[in-house]
Amino acid sequence: MSQRGVILDRDGTIIVDSGHVGSVERLEFIDGSIDAIAALNKAGIPVAVVTNQAGVARGYYGIEDVQQVHKHMIAELSRHGARVDLWLFCPYHPDGIVDAFTRASSDRKPSPGMALAAAQALDLDLSASWVVGDSSADVGLAKAVGACPLLISQASSVDPDVVSFVDLASAVEFILGPGIEVDARRQGARPGFPAQQFDRADVYGAAYLAELTRAFGTVDLAQITRAADILAAAYQRDAAVFACGNGGSASISNHLQCDHVKGVRNGTDLTPRVHSLSTNVELFSAIANDLGYENVFEYQLQSQARPGDVLIAVSSSGRSPNIVRALDWASVNGIPTIALTGFGGGEARRLAMASIHVHSTNYGIVEDAHQACMHLLAQYIRQSRMTSDAIASQIF
């Protein structure tokens, strides 16, 4: 699966922009920039540097000078335990004086060439990545490839879709969020859907479908396989499966009980025992009223679940206290866990044995994707217990 990455501008972001830095003597790192790159390395996030070097086309310095500057930067970064995974630069400019480099180029920011090359080289999902720089060209590059732009500026951004920071260190702190978790603040840096007003339902519908397709494409299919294996094994050994969620996620949990009992059983030798912890309003409200809403799922599990049973927690944010408490209790009591999350994923994403995460900050998109994942898990398990002839004769 493609991964998130960070694409960095060079001058004004990592090193001081003193105007066409073409020699090692003019190179000066911005305070905190090396440590910021090291933090990205430690978090396992690939880093690429993409920089316009029009000084080559303008005759201020040559290709070899740019390479020497980068060689020095690589050595200095390494000395402090940091690295850049890919260095790219564009020496072209249409107003240059050196014939070999005087032309327009799709690599010159804000054109997308260098970002696309970085994505191919590092296997990046640009829609889940960040472009960090100090100019409108960097913001334009991010928007051209669907990445999240983060602006390095002493002033607030005039673009409501762009978050600004005083330096790279602050931007990286924002990207990483608290601890190792990708939380809602980090996801929130990317403009959400919708980011503008639509005056026609059909146009909005097309945009919604495109966003749903993009978001569903971020689901790690290896986690789908892991969840399917957990559920299939539970049904095979006659273990109970419990589902829980709040609001729209409660509806998905309830629907899950239907599909994973009635649906999975239809035409197979399985008789799944699936229970939604979000259905019994009398018990649910009694626990909430007497013991606190954060206990509504954990309390039920304590009475009904046994080691070897399975818990499926559905939460768009992954941060709901009752969801986190249920997952935490299950994890220490021998109960395999599956989480369906969105936004930043929260603690639920970290706690679950199988984490089905949708990269989106739109509740409808996340819930639609969760519903689809719930359906496909039920249908996959069902068909895995049927012959090809039986499958062909059934409606799924």
C-alpha cells in the first residue's frame, strides 16, 4: 500500500533563504529544521526535498554547485541522526540565460512534476501526504497533487485552506501530533470535504462520490484480511462477536448483527453468534444513568464476553471514551479486537488487533466506508464457506 510522506521545500524551510544559495559557504540551517526531519525519520515517514533552482538557468551557479550544497546538507543531517530519502531539484526557468536550462518545465513548482516523481520513487499516497514550504509555489504544488499544504510564514495564511507555522519544527510537530498517533488535528490539516459551497445536488453528488472513492482507497486491505481471519475463526469455534458504536456508528453495529447472523448463515454451515451492545435501550440507559456513559460498552462486556470472543468497535473519531474503554478491557481479557475508524483514528486505531481506518474528515464518507467494510467482511466469510456453484446461484 502507498504511504504518507512529507515533501519539503529547501530554501526558507530547511535552510535560510539568502537568495539563490549555490555554494556551501552561503548555507545556513534554520534552527530546529534538522531535528524536525529527524522526528519524521523516527516516525517512519518518508521525506523528500523538492526545490526550484532557477539560479542554474540564470547562470548564478551550475548543476554541480547544487549537488555540492545537497552533499553538504546530507552530511550535516547525518551528523545529527537525520536523513532525506530523496533530493529533487529543477534547474529550468523560461527567463534564464543558459540555453540548456532556459525553458518551461513541468518540474518547476507549482507544477506537479517533482512531487509526482517523489511519489513514484517513495511509493507515496499524495492525497495523504504533506507539502511544507514558504511560498505560494509550494502551496500550489500541494494543491496540484491533492496533498495537504503547510505554509512556513511569520504571518497567518490568507488562504483559509492552508495552515501556517513559524518554522519547520512547528509544522512537523503539527504533522506528528501527540505521541505516535495520527490524531484529528493532523488529519484536520488537510482541507476537509466539502471545502466549498455547491449550488447543484448533482455536482455535489459527483464530488461526494469522488471523495468516497478516494477515502475508501486509503483502507489498508491487509487489515481487512486480518479482520476477516479473526471473524472467520470466531464463527468456526462458535465464539461470540460483540459490536458497539455511538450515533451513526451504532446503526452500523446494529446492521452488522443482521448481516453477520442472517447473511453469513445463509447457504453456509455457520451459525454466528453476534450481538450489538448498542441495541438494548433499557440496559444501555441504565448503565449510562447510574455508572456513566463511558461505561456502557465495557460494563456489558464484563457480564457477557468471555476469553476468545471478539469485539468490533465502530467509531469515526476513534476517541469516544466508551469505545476506548471497551477496546482496552477486551485487549487485557483475551478478546481479539477489530476497530473501524476515521479522521485521525484516535486511541481505538492503536488498540485494535485489526485496524480498518478510513482517511477522511467527513462523517458521512467515513460511515459509508465503514458500512461497506462491514458488508464485505460478511460476504467474504459467507462465500468462503460455499461452493462456486452455490455462489453463482445465490444473491449476495
